[in-house]
Amino acid sequence: MADGTGSEAEAEMTLAPPPVEEKKCKVGAPAWMATFADLVTLLMCFFVLLFAMSTTQQETYKELVQSLRSALGSQAVPESGTREGLTMHPVPSEEPSENQQIDELGGMIEKEMEEIVSEIRELVLFNKLGGEVSVTKTEDGVVITMSDLLLFAKGGTTLSGKGVDILEKVASVLSKFAYKVKIKGHTDSEPISSALFPSNWELSSARASTVVRLLIKNGVPPQYISAEGYAQYHPVATNDTAKGKSRNRRVEIVYERDSIARQFTEMERN
């Protein structure tokens, strides 16, 4: 009897499942989350900084310059130039070489040209003017091209309502840049002969002058602007097709690289 009871006890001990170990749950987020959070925070700070730099106001800039002067010394921070501290002011102890001055001047000119291109492209995009207004940066400068279909009726010099509206917006951009700008009128090869316009020379010059007057009326300094007529002698496309003629009938607003360079040089001398 004892043997039987002992066998049953041994069987129960043998078949019993092993005790279940309690799993300990880790408390808190995974370790990689800390690195990820740091990265996101740094990215946010970076973009906030970029935004702040892109919307720097004049008073804020002056305060920043004053603060830097207090920390670094008055000679270490350049004065405000035409736009946001672009004028070169060499440190007296280290007179820059001629090549360094040329490189710095070229860098400032490129920055201003890129700024003009960016402003005009934003205007074109916002007003859905693709195909009617374009801007390009060339070795000679920045060229803003406007179709005559946007500005004038065929053979005329009276601005359309849409043309006036767009030129007013363009003027708000041009008035930010105190550089000499040329307004160039172009026609196609179709001859014209009337009491007002004996040839395309008069027509192209009159159109350029019309644009100049409107830009001056909307804030562009008159001493910085000029009007030129080129008739049909500077085509950008063939005059054998209607599409080509349409491209050739245009008004160009031109910031010349050499003109910007001369104005920077004059500011440096003054």
C-alpha cells in the first residue's frame, strides 16, 4: 500500500510542468528613441534658423550687428551695405590681396543676382505667369523677359490691364534692388509704318519707354532706369513662324553684371 502511494507521488512529481518564470516588462521607450528625438529637435532648430535668416528685418539686423560688435570688437563686423551687410570692410591688420577682393566682389554679385532671380520666380509662380514672364541668369547679368501679348496689343504701346497689374508687382521687386536696370524693347521682323511709328525702331523704343514710366510711377528710382529700343535686330527665335515671331516680340528688364559690380565698387570707395 505504501509502495503504491509512493509511485503515484513520484508520477505526479515527474509530470508536473516546470514553474513559469514571470517576464519582466521593460519600462519606458526604446533606447533608440532618445537619439531620434535629438535628431528631430536639431532639424527643427535648423529650419527655424533658416526661416529667421530669410526674414531678417532691418532693426533686428542692426541689433545683431551691435551685439556682435560688443562681443568681437567694432572692426570685426562689417557695416550694412546695399542689402544686409554686403559691403566689404577688410580687417586693418590683414589687408586682403587683389585676388581676394575680386573673389569677394564676385561672390556678392552672384548673391544679389540669385536674389533677383529668386524673387522674380516666386512672383511668376504665385501669379501663374509661366510662358508669359521668365527670368534667366546669364554671364552678362539677369534678364527678365515679358511677352508683348501680356503687355500690349499688336502694333500698339498702350498697356493692357493685366500688363499693368503684373508690372506693378514687378516694380515692387525691382525697387528692392538699388542697381541700374535697362528696359529693352524688341519686335519681330514684320514691318510697320504709321504716323506714330514709321518703323520698328520707334515702336520698340516707345514700348520700352511705356514700361519705364510705369515702373518709375511704382517706386523704381528714375536715376537707375533707362529705355532702349532694338527693333527686330536681336531675335531669340526664327521670324519664319508665328510662334517664333511671338517670342521675338518682347520686353526685357536687364540687370547687367558689370553695372552691379560698378555700384559695389563705388560703395566701397565711399
